[in-house]
Amino acid sequence: MPRAFELAASRSWLMLPDALDNLMAIADRQGEPEALEARIGKPLENAHSVTVRDGIAVIPVTGPIMRYANLFTRISGATSTQELATDLQVALDDPKIKGIVLNIDSPGGEASGINELADMIYAARERKPIKAYGGGYVASGAYWLASAAGELVVDDTALVGSIGVVTEVLIRDAKEGEKRYTITSQNAPNKRPDLSTEEGRAVLSKTIDSMSGVFVAKVARNLGVDVERIPEMGDHGGLRVGAEAVDAGLAHRLGSLEGLITEMAKAAATPRKLTMTTVKTTAELQAALAAGTDPNTIQIAALEAVDEKAITADAVAAERARVKGIQALAAAGFEKEIEAAIDDGSSVEATALQLFKAAQDRGISLAGIKADATRTTTQTPPAESESAERAATASAIAAGANRR
């Protein structure tokens, strides 16, 4: 028996029975319709098979789907989830790519790697518009991938669904020769059951059923519906055609690959209206960035409106009080100091101290100033500190001036 067949027989598959038969026989797919694209796009640099049209990257997902790219995938006409993941990442990282279309025509494939790639597609919806198109088969593992896109558009003749897991088991019997068994989703605890018996096959089917549970749960998440609805929507593992798939909720609408590319390119060319987030403080800004908010959508709140009339009135009142206070300090011989204090914006207290210094320069004693201010007979005061003296003088001058 060929080694390739042994390799295929040892794996679990998310694939249509006929396609699995072809794969097990190491035969290329025959007679499956290809999605039509009217114009050829340019290859995307650093990608395996991606083409670009008007800023839209088209990633083909055709043939059986394997985890790794190798000789087996090439001779069977398969697609590798490994290469698909690389192509998707290149398209996401390229700033010239404004949207992504998964061009799917596949019966499904190896279960290993499908969930990881589907989760990657699902997460990519937050970065760029990503949609899937089905022109032929969008079945089993291929449907798992398609459901993860933001939207699935299918042709009228597309075959959509086949939600379930199957495995092929080959048993050599000394008397009856080789026997091939197909196990579909049930449940299983033993690692090495006797597959020649119904009980043994039932044990293996438990593992397949568990994998099917993951498949159903992820499709439900991708479509935003309850898990319980998926079996009926998918016709319990069957296939739905075109409009029937749309009606059942497996696909979003009917359309063509060419129409989808044109539509996405036009949307990419139209500037999107961003939803802005307003922050008032540094803490709010840090919180917005920590939550993953696009910095381009963050705006700093404008300062609150100020009542200019109120501020002007307060300023005028304060200035009048200042001038009135300085004028109250006026005494004969100090006209220039008073005028300068008013012009340069000095406070009443600062002006009083300035007058005190000027009085000292002119031989006027502190006792004399206080006596004049209080109109009482004074005696020579005890020694005072300079700061206390200045404070007392300012108060005395202001008190005396207020009575003039």
C-alpha cells in the first residue's frame, strides 16, 4: 500500500465523502466548478498565491485542505492551512490591502489546523474587512473557514454545509484481507479500540464526536447563533444549495466573486466615518489606549466655555479696588510713588511698604507715621524685627489712609 495512503488513513477529515475517496486514491479533483474572476489581479509580494485587485487581496482556498504544504499536498491538488495562514497575515500587514476575499471552492480537508486558521480569520475581521465567496463547494472544513469571515457570499449553485467529522480506518485481516471503515461523529474513551467490532468503532467515534462538537461550537460563534441551531441549519451534516443555504442562515447572500471584489474595492475607496472617543484627562486617555482604542479616533476635549463677560467684570472690580486702596495711602510728598504704583500694577500692601521705605529715606520716623495714622501721641516703640515692622507699618498706613 502506498505510504501516502497510510498517511491519509491516519488522519481525521472534515471533507465530503467523494472528495475523501479521491484523496485516498491520490487523485486530482475532477469536474468541480471554478469561481469566475473577470480580470486577473497582480500577485501579492511575499505571499504564495494571493492576487490583488484595486486594493482587495483574493486568497484562493481550493481543493482538499491539509495542515502542512508538502509533496502530498501538491500531488493531490490540496491547499495548506500553513500557507493560507501566511498569505492571510501578509495581506493583513500590507497597508495597501484594504480588504480580503477568501475565494473558496473546497470539499474540506484535514481537521488538524482548521480551527487555528478559522480563529485567525475571525480575529482578522477587527483589522480589515474580510469576506468569503463560494462558487463551488464550501463544505465541511472549508465551511468552518468560510463561517469565520465577516460575510459569506455564495453562487446559486454553491454547495454549502456538511458540518461534521469523519475518519477513515484501514484494518488488515489475515482471512478477509484489508477492510476500510468510515467512522462518523459519536464518542470514544479508548486509545486503541478493536475496530473490527461495532463496540470498538463506537469507542473511536467518541473522539470524532468531540471534534465535531468543537466544529459546531465555533461555527455558532462565527455566525452569532445558538449552538443548538447549527445541526438543523446545516441539515444535520448534509449540503444546502445556493439560496437554500442563505435561507437556512449558513450564508449571508447570493452574489458573484467579481461583484464582491468590485463592491469591496469601492467601499475601500470611500473614506470611512470614524467613531471618535473624547477624553478629558490623561487618565481617560491612558484607559482608552489600554482598551485598544485606535489612537486616530481619540480626540482631546476642548476646554469648557468661559464666561468672558463675567471674567471681565471681576477683573474690572478687582482693579478698581486696587486703585482705590493705593489712592487711600496717598500723603503729601508721595504723589510720584502713588502714581507709579497704580501704573505698574503694584498691590496695596506692596505700595504701603514702598511708601514706608521712601519715608525712611526722607527722615520720617516710623513713630511719626503711626502717630499721623492714628492721630495719637506716640512714644518711641521698642525694637521690632524688620518684617514685623514692615507689616505693622503697612497696616498703620492703610488704616490711617482709610480715615482721610
